[in-house]
Amino acid sequence: MSITIKVENLSKAYQIGQFGTGTISHDLNRWWALFRGKEDPYLKIGEENNKFSEGTSEFVWSLKDLNFEIEEGCAIGVIGKNGAGKSTLLKILSQVTAPTKGVVKIKGRISSLLEVGTGFHPELTGRENIFLNGAILGMRKKEIVRKFDEIVDFSGVERYIDTPVKRFSSGMYVRLAFAVAAHLESEILIVDEVLAVGDAEFQKKCLGKMGEISKSIGKTVLFVSHNMDSVRNFCANSLVLKNGMIQHFGSTDECIGIYGETININRHQWIGSKGSNGCLLKSTKIYSLENNEFDNSQDLYIEIIFEVKVEIRDLVVGFNLFSKSDDKLACCVVDDYNPQPTIHYKPGVFSKKFKIPAWTLAEGGYRIKFDLGIHNLVKIISDDGELIFDVTNKTGNGMRYLTEGSRMHNSIIRTNWEIK
């Protein structure tokens, strides 16, 4: 196979902090260094892209010395923590921004979907935006006309196609935007996390479409997502970025394992003050009654403490359970919503507890993220107050759990969760 994308010594630096002081002198110094064939004098002191450490330089490397090749017709996942440089890499490949150093060689036309509604004008209708966005992506008018019905049918927004897109939901936005990008006759498709906005049915449809264009048509696809299941199912190989540098480039299973190790620091308690609409999340905690080690033979308890500032009806408290590589495993609600009687919270501080019975979790690493919201109306807290913990298996029992069909499999959780 021929090489579609080749990246050599790719680096991108950004200036952080406020602009306006010394900018002209910096430009003059850069020009003088370039004139003499020297390196940029400011980028020599640039620091690595690590949002968790305080730096002294006013420049930071968002990407640093990336080298890789992607063959034609491959589907490549790009994974890493927030701030690792994933979006910057895709913007450079999409020619939205230029690299500070290095060379990018691309063979073929690129269609990209970097954020919801890229290239859309809110005052124009869906129909008009298809032609506008298609033109921005490089489609000719005849090509758009020929594929118009197919694009509308795939997006599923036919009823609203002559409505200004400012009245579209974010899900309708991304449906239409992805439909245009997916039907562009390009050699490379770049998708950056936008599918998380769509519903599960549309995400499945999009992944199927990307698989079709990658395998049948031979289009190269770069796919950024925090959903490890989607990356695993769609991409044979992946690229792991950490602090703007390539940590690993290889099989997706290897990459997901390495990515999981980067988020391996346990946190059994979170303390803070997050929220709005008269409700604040104050702390979260996971513990066992026997000791600080979490073995799957023990009951585990999750405690949520929140403060209500004003009287709230129908407040729902819950959390999502993930593996350490961010695969979603379960969704749990502490307060089962029941419209009669209505749940009232008067001002005060409240504590809710959830019990995970022994033998529920298999050995491995887990993450818990919490939600607070008013039923069917408002999300107050979404995926916050994160806890990270490991479950051991000292007894050697409980490694195989009974699943549907009475067959035994190596599962992560049992199906019989209990809410206390």
C-alpha cells in the first residue's frame, strides 16, 4: 500500500499568557535568527505540554517531534488525555493551522469534522449549509447536487432541511455536518470526538459508514475518541499521545492498555465545590469497612455529599462506572425517580450512599464519575467528582461471572447490581 500521510519531526508551539508585551521584539529576533540560519531563540526554552505542572516559559510545545506514517485505506485511532495534543495534530493535518517545525506530506484530498457545526452559518438553512459546507470542504456544485438526497437521508433531518440551523439541536448539527463530510469524495477523513454529541443509534450509523468508506472505498480515516470501545471496534491500529509526544503507535489493544496505564493514579476521595442552579457537589468517596484495600470479596461503599442552596424538586443523584481506559460499564441512580411522591430537597447538606456488593466487580481498575440533575430538565453536574480505584482478587474466586445464556465468561461486572 502507498503512504497517504507522512509526518516528519512535527512540532507545534504556542505562546501562553497575555499577548502584547515584547511581541514585535520577538518577531524581530526570530527574523534575525532565521536570516542567519539559526533556530528560534524562544522555542529553545519551550516546555512540554503538561497542564498539571506550573512552568516558567512563555512558550509551550503542544506537539513535539512527531514521526509516523499512515498507509492508504487504514483506520487509525488517536487517543490520549485531554490536552495531549490530539486536536492540534488533526488541525495541522487538516491545514487549519501550520506547524512550528517539521513536515507533513499528504497524498489526496482531506475532509475533516473537527467540531460540531464546522463551516455552518447559523442563519442559513440546512439545505443552504450543505452547499456552503460542501464548497468549503472542496466539493463542486454538481457533486453536491448529485449527492444531496443521499446526504439528507443519512443525516435524518429531512423534515428540518429548510429550517435555519440555529434552531437545530447539537445532535442535529453533527448529523448534518458528518453526513456532508462522509459523502465528500476525498481520500482522507478526519473525525475529532464530535460523534459523542449524537445519540447511540447515530454513533453506530457513523461508525458503520466510516468502516464502509475505509474498507470498501479505501479511504484513510483518523478517528479521535475517548470511547475506547468505539476505537477498538473501528481501528486496527492507534496512536497514543502524551504531553504532545507519541507514547506508542501500534495495535489498538496495545495502545488502549498503555493509555490505561497513564491514568493509573488512584483517588479514593474527591473534595471540591462544583455545581449551579442552587446545588453544589461537595465531596465523593469510595471505601470498604475492612481496610483501605479493595478486594472483590468485600462490600464497597460510595458516598456522595452535596449541598442544596434553594429548595429543589426532582433532584436525581447518580454516577457512571468506567474502566480505567474509559469504557463505560454501568450507569447507577441513587435516587430512583418517581413522580409520585415528588422528591423534595430543602436547603441543607445531604449525604447519599451506594453499596456495591461483594463479588460484583472483577479484578482490575475502575473510575467513577458523578451526576446531579433535575429530572428531564437540567444537568447540574455531569461526569465530575471522579474517583479512581483498583479491585484485587486475593482469594482467586469470582473471576468468572454468569452472564446471559448461562455461559461463563471473563466479565468485568455482574449483572445483578443492588441499590441501597
